[in-house]
Amino acid sequence: MSDATLTLTPPEHAENEIKPRLEIDGHDPSMLISMRNIWKTYQMGTESVHALHGVSFDIPRGEYIAIIGPSGSGKSTLMNLIGCLDTPTQGEYWLNGKNVSEMDDDELARIRNQEVGFVFQTFNLLARATALHNVELPLIYGGVGASQRHEMAKKALNAVDLADRITHKPNELSGGQRQRVAIARALVNHPSILLADEPTGALDSHTSMEIMDLFERLHSEGNTIIVVTHEHDIADRAHRVISIRDGQIEKDERIK
Amino acid sequence: MRYSFRLTAIWEAFRVATASLRANKLRTALTLIGIVVGVTAVIAVVTIIKGLDQTVAQTFSSQGSTVFSISKNPQIIKSREEFIKANRRKDVTHEDAEAIARLCPACWRVGIAANAVETVKYADQKAENVRIRGVDPTTMFDIDGVTIDVGRIWSDTEGASGRDICVIGADMLKNLFSDAPSDRAVGQEIRIDGRPYLVLGVLEPLGSIFGFSRDNVVYIPYSTYQKAYGGRRSLVVFIQVPDAGQLEIAEDQVRTIMRNRRGHATDEDEGFALETQDVFLNLYGSATSNIYLVTIGVAAVSLLVGGIVVMNIMLVSVTERTKEIGIRKAVGARRKDILTQFLIEAVGVTAIGGAIGVGTGFGLAYVISALIGFPLLISVTSAVLGVACSSIVGIASGMWPAWRAAKLDPIEALRAE
Ligand SMILES: Nc1ncnc2c1ncn2[C@@H]1O[C@H](COP(=O)(O)OP(=O)(O)OP(=O)(O)O)[C@@H](O)[C@H]1O
Ligand SMILES: [Mg+2]
């Protein structure tokens, strides 16, 4: 378990470099997220595609992180693992003190429901449901009763400035508004971490900036946020940037 | 913890299922057809047969299970051999009846009857296919279970005299006397096959069975019948016992008497037919059980086809909604939650089909009961059974598609368009 391979290139700005605390056997219990030597391998016929090989890092509570890297480098794969939508082929993932890499389907569903808020590039809202119902969805599967649920969902929509759009369906909302509904849905259950995989990829630059302002505000309110992007001006807003190339961490540095 | 509380998820499943059924109306309708046909068949047949059962039970209890008959030709001939056998027999005669009346201590009432079918006329009115029943003595009225409404039955001396007198069934009033009050017919003269008969009385109506009226009849004394139609026809001896418990003893006694009178009965045939109403009831029972079997077959096939249709449509529905399933799983829906959602949809559609089938089944039974003329007995049990059966089909055929939906990988599901 402890012999994770250290594959980092020598740092150029050593004072900003963040080293995973590999010297600790297993995970670091003080961290919100601890990944140790994570591999994700896809079997394509006879060929094995290593989307991730040997990724290790720690994320403390309250951080604002950007993950950058070229297309196909493994960013989405990593995000899906962090968000418990997928499980690693090999390695250990500790989230909030729980070893997620050994969980079964239903336990992962529970983690997704309670611990993770996921924001997608293409919003992934239920087309036939209202904004309010979309935001309520995690609470429904969390077993929250109707009146408390409405209350929480309205609050979340209010937090993303959509209080006046709660009965609208996704096709009656602009792209930016849809993404804000998705963010409200991600936040409604007060998750430990907010994940966003290219949240502005489908938005124009003005709307993108609005969404990024929203993330900044959410971070200042104490949320832990990880954003995948390949736009540098978006990555620059984060406090720490993890660069991925060919399924490995190329660079992991604090910029603020 | 609160995550384990799942009522909210079940309610959501219900909401989604109904929305989906409503959104795809045509598809829902097509899915329903097989189930509707199956349940309709079962409900209609069960209801119709229940109605017939009641009619049959009432009809036969009017004569009661205390009557049996001796005749040359059995009333129900089941094979050609039987027909040939019966035709070789000697006629059953008036003397046979007298011997039975004299020698059978267990027999309470003994009477004879012979039937002909004729056209009956009064003034310019005419009734066709009327059963002319020559009976003797007048206790035959009691054995037949008919009672006089207006007027009187002939006395036994009148009956023996061979006079042209008659007692008419209720249909004669309707057909010959244009529904006049019963007393209008009494004292009138009707013509049967050209011969004039004086009407002494009118019988209480018995109603009809399977669309055949039992009141389309004219009773005349047997002596008169003999004069009009000849005495050479074989007749039927009817025997009534005071209660059903004595039936077997009486049958044994009558059998012995008849065997003695026939002298040498051959090995294969005792030379006469002894029949109780059980013959009819058995025949009726085997006919209805065949109908039941056929119906169960039809219902099983259409429910099977319906189930396959439901399964296919559910598979299409799962494929169409892969993305939705991905979204739900991404925010924390478990396998069970998705499974219930699609099961509720499948059971919902089949239960609706079942309910419609129950409705159309009762409707069909109503139309047929009105046409043939038997009571409509709506049974709650069969309605519940119809909906329950179709719901089970829903679970069986929805299970696999629902399971496929439930175990979808969230990432792959989200990638679907
Ligand atoms: N289901 C899969 N089956 C096979 N290979 C896969 C699968 N998912 C991802 N990959 C491969 O894994 C690698 C990483 O993919 P990933 O989607 O994580 O890239 P990415 O960094 O998010 O790229 P982009 O910026 O284009 O979104 C790619 O080479 C991809 O082809
Ligand atoms: Mg990606």
C-alpha cells in the first residue's frame, strides 16, 4: 500500500510545489480527500488504455482547485473518481475519512447523495422537471420530506439568484441559468465537496465569468471546490492548480 | 439516518411513472391491448357463466331434484350407438306407468306425458312452435312444477273423458290474446292443428332459460292427446319422490319393476332410459367447464402476448431514458430506486389494462345477458382477480427491463443522448 510510485517531474518553483504526503502509510486523516496511487485502466479489446496511472494527492477542506490538462489527459476520469461516479481500477481513495475505493454500488450512491455535489459541462438536468424539482432531486433520494425539501431547494435556488425561476423547465432557461440550477442542485444537500467538470464549456465568455464569480463566492462561504477546465483565465481564479498529462500529475502548485 | 427513509423515492417513482405513461399515450394504449383482451375474456366468461349457473339452478329447483323419468329414448343422446340402441327398445306405455304407480312404494307421484309441437290459433291470432303436452293424471302439473294462475285444471274424470279441453301457458296470452288479462282467455276456444279446445285455465309464467321460453306450452289431457295424435307414440313416465333422500330407493324399485316387465333385458341394454335432472346438470357442467378451459387458454395467451409487449416497450422506455437514469444515479438514486420506478411504470400500465378489461368484460357480459336473458352477476372477486393477474404480468414483464435500468453504470448512462 505504501509503495506508491512518485512520478512527479522535478519542480521549477519549489516553494509553490505541493507534494503528496506519501511518507504517511495509507491516507492522511486530516485531509478531505486523499488519493493514493490511483489507476484507471480501460480494456479496449486486447489493448489496455491507462486513463490514469499512479495519481496521488491530498486536498484539505476549504480549498479551491483547478485541474487542467490537454484533451484526453484524464481530467474527467479523475473527476468521476473523486465524485464517486466511478471506481478506480487500483489504488486507494479516502473521502472524508471513508475508504471509498472499496464501496459497493449503493454505498457509492449514498456518498454521491450526501458528500458530493457534481456540476457537469452539459448541465444534466431533467428536461421535463421544473428548476425546483431538479434541485429537489438529491433530497428526494436522500429521503427528505416534502416541506423541508421545498424549503432547502428554494434556498439553494435563491443562493444562485434564481428565486424567480423556480417553476421554469430547463428549456425555458438560458444556458447560464441552467448551469446555476445545476449548481443549486449540487449544493442543496450541503456536500463536503463541489465538483465541476468544465462547467463553463457550454457557455459564452460573459456567462462563464458570472458562473466563475459564483464559484468564487461559494468558496468564500467555505465550500471546497474542484473545477476542471482548459481555459487559463478560469484556472487562474483557483488557489491551487493540478496539471495532468497522460494520466499523471505533471504539476501541482499553489498560485494564491 | 435519513438516507434510509425511502418513501420520498417511491413517491417520486410513482410520479415519474404516471408522467411517462401520460406523455406516451399512444404507446401506453398499444401496451394495454393485450392485457385488456385477456382480462376482458376472463371477466366476461366468468360473469356470463355465473349468470347461467344461477338460471340453471333456479330452473331445476322449480322441479326439484326429486323427479326422475322413464322413457324409451333418453332426452340426451350422446352417441350414434345409443341412438340405435334406444330405437330397438319397446315403447314405454301407459301400462308401465300404472305398474310403477302400483308396485313402487317409494314413489310419491307418478304421471305420464307426451309432447308434440304444433301451431295454435285463436281468431286471427297464431302462435307457432307451441309445445302440446298431453299429461295424466293432473298431478303431472305438480311434477312439472307449474301452478294455475287463473281458471282451473281439469278434473280427473274430465281428463279421462277425452274431451277437447286445455290449460294454456302464459305465452299463449301474449301471442293469442294480445296480452289481455288472464280471465279473458278462460272459456275461449283455441285451435290446435284444426281441432277446437276449450281453455279452462292459464298457468303462472315460468320465464325463460337460455332464451327459450318455458311458457310457450298448452297442456291437454293424455286421453285427448291420444285421440288427436294416436296412442302409438312412446311416452315418458315421470316419478316424483317426497324428498331427494328417497330418490335412490325409488330408482331401484322402478328399475326392478321395469326389468320384470321387459322380461329379458339384453346384456348391453336394460331396455329403457332412467334419467334424473343430473343428466342435464352434468351435461351443463361439462359444457361450461370446457368453456372455462378455452377462456383460460385465450386469457393466458393474450396475457402472455401482452406481457411480451410490455417488456419490449419497457426496454424501449429504459433505452430512451438512459440519460435520465444517469442523472438520477449521479445525484444518489440507488439500484432499488430505479428498479421501483420502472416496475411501478410496468405494473401501472398493466393494472390500468386490467381495470379497463374488467370494465369491458362486465360490459360484454351485460350485453350478452340482455340478449339471452339471464341475470348479470357482478362479482367483486373476479374484478380484483383480473386486476391482480394483470399486475402480476406487469411485475413479471417489467422486472428485466427495470433491472437493466437499475444496474446501468452512471457514467455510461450520462453519456447517452
Ligand atoms: N469508457 C472509456 N473507455 C475507454 N477509454 C476511455 C473511456 N473513458 C475515457 N477513456 C480514455 O481515457 C482517457 C482520458 O479521458 P478523459 O475523458 O478523462 O479525458 P479528459 O482529460 O477529460 O479530456 P477532455 O478535455 O477532452 O474532456 C482518454 O484517452 C479516453 O480515450
Ligand atoms: Mg473531460
